[in-house]
Amino acid sequence: MKYVIVACGSGGHMLPGVFLGRYLQSRRHKILFVCSNKRLDVKILKRESFLIRRLNTSGSSIGLLKKIRQIFKWGESLIRSFFFLKRFRPFAIIGLGGASMGLISISAWILKIPVVIVENNSTPGGVNLVVGKYSASAVFSLNIENFIFFSSNFIYLHGSSFLQRNFIENTLTNLSIVGGSQGSGFFNFIMPIVASRTNLRDIKIMHQVGKGQYVRIRESYDVLGCPADLKAFISNLLKEYARTLIMVSRAGASSIFELMLLNRYFILIPMLTSKDSHQVLNSCSLQKDKKCFIFSQTRVHLKQLVSRINLSENISRLNKCMYKDFP
């Protein structure tokens, strides 16, 4: 079968779409991935084997002339999406959010192609909220109270279980520190100090530091005498996260998706500047199910964070033994 996956604009949309595309490809389905022209989208997809189409879907512009120009660009992208969907003729369109989904959904409605919405946040994004009213089905990662916004009769709570078996490895050795595409600055400031004060056993540290920060953070770890594997960008998240025993992370859509795949205890520090405070809401939703521990960025205490990481190691090792003894 043929599927179109639509995601753009942020790692929270793109990375779950890539995971889903790889999963469907492994089942011999043909994938067309629709994204934007943003640099992040291009970087994430450059190593993938999907068919790729890019649409000009930049946000609202300031000034009358720029707004008029943007409307024409949207119109051009809408026409392009209509014709490549007509040629590709997918069985379904899977949308994970982003402005591209708005244009694709109009073309899908004209061509009578069913649309499936995948929402990994506890609060649906604006595009998913609108498109969801007309979608054939909706899929959620979190057990949220916003199902009422979706008119579909077919709503599923998947909890990322369709990919979990790919993440159970015998070697769980990492303390992984991931700030995401926009929230790594705070982690870069405090986590070298925190990591150097933990008393973890046989644990390796993997820290995603973000673009242009490698040299400075490398010096911080070296001064503190704490060995760490630093990465500006993680190209193979599946492989890296499969080794994770303890995770310290933000709470964006992609982080939630990935952490639910791990099915282990983790620590979240939500980014306070996230749109509509969705990271705080995501964290609270997971904490209700006792799947994480939350620290507020404005009130985080280093001793408490170190203690929680040490405790998380014991919890994660216990979970690992449970997986081993009770498959």
C-alpha cells in the first residue's frame, strides 16, 4: 500500500513521522513524506529513503505586501499538493502536525483520500485540531481529555506500542540528556555539574548539546572530570535511545513519543516557553500515570536532581530485571 506522511516545522512533528515511516517501510509499504523547506526538515530527512515533497508553508508574515505574497505561495503549494497526491494515490494520509497538513488536508478532501491524525501532545496543535474534525480517525500517544475536539468515531490510544519491541535491548548503559531542537541551552548549563555528582554504576553519559555548543560543553565536562559522549545532533535516535537506562529530557511531542517507546522511568524538565505551555501539560499527563518525575526549570535544585537520577537508576534496573524475568 501507499501512504503519505505529513509533518513539518519541528522535531516534535518530524521525528515521530520518520519513525512511523520506517516502520511502514519495513512492512513493504511505499511512503511519500511531505514536509516544509525549513532547514530542520531537510536535515532530518536527508538520510531517509522516502519519496519526499516539500511545500512552502512558512507562517504568517508582517506587512501587507508580504501577506499577499504568502497567500500566493500557499495557493501554489495547495495546487502542487493536489497534483502529487493525485499521481501518488495513497491509501491514506497520516498527519502529525505542522502547516503543511492544512494544505494537504484540503487536497485530500477534494480527492476523497482518508486522513489519519496522530497527536503526541496532551493538547492538540492548531492544525490537528481543525483537521481532526474531518479526519477518518485520530491516534493519540497520551490519555488526554481533548478527544471531544475530534469528530471521528475511530479514536485510538496507541501509547507508541507498535514500535516498542524495537527498543528492548539487553545493554542499557546510558544516562541520556536530550534538550531537543530548541531547549538544550538550560541542560547545557546544569547537566555537566549534575552528571559529575551522580554515583551511577557503569553508566555512560550521552548528552545532545545542540548546534554550535560542542566545544564549550566538552570543556565543561573535561574540567569537571566527567567523561561524556557529546552529540550536536542525534541522527539515529532509535539506536541511541535503545541503550538508555535513565533519561533526562524536555517534554515536547517528539520527546514524549520517544520516551514512551523506552517504557522506562524518566525525568522531565519542561521548557516554559513552549507554545501554549504544551510541555508542562505533557509532563503532567505522564506524571498522573506515574511514568516520570517533573522538575520545574525555575525551581530545580541540583541536589534534588542528582538524588532523583540516582533513584531512577535503581527503578530502571528493576524494570530491566522485570523485562528479563517476565517476558
